[in-house]
Amino acid sequence: MSQVQVYYSNNPDNEGIALQIGPGASLNDLLLAWQPLCDESAYGKKYASNLDQSCRGCTHNCCDTAYVIPDLIAFKKLAGHLRCTFKALLGNYFQPEKRDIGLLRMIPNPCVFLHNRLCSIYPIRSLICRFYLCSTLRGDTEQLIYYISSLGMTATHVFARQEGLLAEKPGTISSMDRLFLELFKKYSSDPLLQYFLDAEEYEEIPLYPFVKRARL
Ligand code: SF4
Ligand code: SF4
């Protein structure tokens, strides 16, 4: 039996998609359990344009406007997949004006990796893309995936800074940019950040420390 079970909580005070997580679960177990939700019709998706409530072929595609900063594991996998250096990856697929202010945002509107309404890097897309669903999530589930995604993105930010890949010049900062910059400041001293800095695969990241800390 999988270490992570996904179910729907009907509690009227705390309704939504919920998780049951075993003590030996890894982040990869969570991703494997989460993936079928993209095609799951039973829980409902607010913005799905398909009668079958599937993300596949959805024309209200959230990838059109998403603000995607990849987690560090996805960032490294992307460079490997495209067979390019981190510098070339940033130069070709990330917004230069955001990089100038210290943010690694993939080129949006629509996402640079959306081809013919499909994600061209689907198996290695980043955590923020894997977790996003326009379904109702239970509060603790939302808190956990937000925390994990935030730490993954912060790790990319810290890594990019260490590698000299961030410009961090003064420039125009939108409210969304500010939110991410503040988030990175907050999480760059988080004790669990090191898991993302050290790991090459999601299997290497144990889930339980994140579950405990997300509840704090
Ligand atoms: S999560 Fe995105 S792709 Fe999936 S149904 Fe909602 S808007 Fe469409
Ligand atoms: S990387 Fe893929 S899933 Fe993420 S926003 Fe771009 S096209 Fe969508």
C-alpha cells in the first residue's frame, strides 16, 4: 500500500482534498499519489473547460498566466533535459527583467513550455505546476503543498545566488514579485531547506519533517 493516500474530506468546516501520510513517505510518494487528481472528475475543478473535469486539453489553461519559479530539483532536471548550462537555460527560457531583480521566472503568457496546449516538459515540470489544481483543498493539505513548493523555489533562489546566476539590480517590482522576494527571504533560513539543496531526486526528500513543520 502506498505511503500517501489522497481522499476527499466532507467535513463542512474543513472540506476538500486531504492527505493521509505514512511515516516513511517521500516527496515522490506524494507526487505519485497527487498526479491522478489532474484527471479526476469526482472532486470538481472550478475552471475546467472540459465536461470530464480533466486538466488534459483544458482551454482555461492555468499555464497561460502562471508565475512559475521552478524548485531546485526541477531546475536541474530541466537543464539536463535541454542539455544546456544553467546560464543558457536562464538566458533562453526565463524572463530577463525578473532575473535582473533577483527572480527566476519562466517566460509567461503563455508559459514558454506550453506547446499546442500541452506542457512539453510534463514529466519534469516543477512542484508548483504539479501541485496546482483548481479544486478545493483541505486547509492542512494546502498548507503542506504551499510549504513544500515554497522551500523548493527558495532552494533554486539560494542555489542561483551561490552560482552567481542572479543579477539583483534595482528595478520595477510588481506586487507578485514582492511576494516571492519576501517568501525567499523568509524561507532561506528554514531548517528543512537543506533537503532541497542536497537532493537530486524527489525520492530523497522525506515527507514527514515537512508535515510536522507545516503544522507549526
Ligand atoms: S488546474 Fe488548470 S488545467 Fe486543470 S482544470 Fe484547472 S485551470 Fe484547467
Ligand atoms: S512548465 Fe508546463 S505545467 Fe508548468 S506552467 Fe509551463 S506548460 Fe504549464
